Amino acid sequence: MAEAILKEIAAVEEQADVIEAQAQQKAKDIISSARKEAAVLIEKEVEKAESEAKSIIQKAEEKASKDIVDIKMDTQAKCSEIKTKAGVKMNEAVDLIVGRIVKR
């Protein structure tokens, strides 16, 4: 009878060892799976961030291009205005110089 009890105890301990090994393996599998899922999520977020960054850069470049066009147009308008005023002043200067030379 004692021998049967010892065999039963040994069998239960062996079964406990198997259950413990299975639990450890399951824990390792869960951790491995969680790491893989985390890596996939990280990759997706990196791709999303890169896409958003490209979009922001593209919008900034478009705005900069528009600003450049606006600045060029404004500069051309100012140049035209300066040329017009310079033409008027040039005529006045010529008249002044001719008036001084002719009067003397």
C-alpha cells in the first residue's frame, strides 16, 4: 500500500512538472506573441507618422510656393510703381536741368 501511495505521489509530481512546463511554455508563447503584435503596431504607427510628416511637408511646400508667387507679384508691382515714378522724376529732372542750362 505504501508503495502504491509513493507511486501515486510520484505520478502526481510528474504531472505537476508537466503542467508547470506547459504553463511556462504558454507564458513564453504569450510573451512572444505580445512582442510580435507590439512590433506590428509600432511599425504601423511609424508608417502613419511618416505619412503625416510627408503630408505636412507637402502642405508647407505648397504654401511656400504660393507665398513665393505672391511675393514675386508684389515685388513686380512695386518695381513697376518705382519705374513709373522714376520716369516722372526723370522728366522733371530733365526739365530742371534743361531749364538751368538754357536759362544761363
